[in-house]
Amino acid sequence: MGLLHCDGSKTLSGILRLVAVMVTMSGLSRFLISPAWSVATLEEVRYRQFQAQVQPRIVQAHREQRSRRARRRGRPQPTVVTGYLIMDDSTHTKRYYQLLVSGLGRHLSSTERKPVNGHSLFQAVYVVEEHQHPLTPVMYCQKAVCEQNGQSFFSKVDLTVQTVEAFEPLPDTQTHVLVDS
């Protein structure tokens, strides 16, 4: 995540400044090159931490809604805590375009309003009670690039469907899915 959010230099010291963990430069280097960690395991641990952080807020929101509702005869209205699964893609322009770099292609940039050379990153974030949990980003490659590299092609719609199907919302929440066209 430090690499994704790094506005400064993409060096070990630049990443180290953004990572809120007590770790040394050599420890970070060993972690990044070590095959002992996996993205799936890291993603699972991050989600459990997010759940532990947000679950008390969800319980509190339900409690506050129950205390504010008017007393009436009959069955009370259920309380609702809404989570939002937001998905979008963004194009990252690469000025020094090299065909040798994996995933590079011509993608439509909404900021420049024209096709540009670069990467397209598909990102999803889950928002509940003002807390955000970014899901692991996925590189979108065009069909021609996938055919050249011998990879399976997934459209942005396919990536969206996969994300929604694999997503596990927090208990006691209702999730709304937000995507652009």
C-alpha cells in the first residue's frame, strides 16, 4: 500500500516514510523480496483489522438508530447501517513509454480527454461508517496486450463482476455497489 500511496520518490526510504510500522530499511527490503508473504494473506489480515476497527461503530450506529425511533404499536422498523463498495478505474500516464513493460497500452484518460500511453488500474474501496478499506488493486490490460503476453483477458466489466462476487460485506450492514459507466 505504501507503493500505491507514495507521492514522493519510489525508493525504500520513500516507502518507509509512508508505512506506519516500526521497521528498518533492511527489514523492509527483506520483506519486499521475500517469497514468504502472499497478497491474499495480507489482504485477509487487513480486512480482519478493518472489521475489528469498524464493528463497534456499526453496533453503536444500530443502537443510536433504535434509541431515536419513535415508539409505535407493532413491529419496529429495522435499523440500517449502509456500506458502499465503490469501484473505478484510473489511467496512469507513462511519459517514457516502453513496449517491454508489462501491461502498458493506450488507455482513454478522462483527465486529459484523449488516449494516452500508460497503465490502467482497477480499484475498489469499501466504505462503512466513515472508515475506508481499499481492496487490492488490479492492473487492467487490453485484449491485444493480453494476447501478446499469453494472459487471460478480463474486461473492466469482468473485473467488476469478480470483485462483487468475491466481496464479503461486514455483518449487520447493507451494501450498495457504486460503479461508473
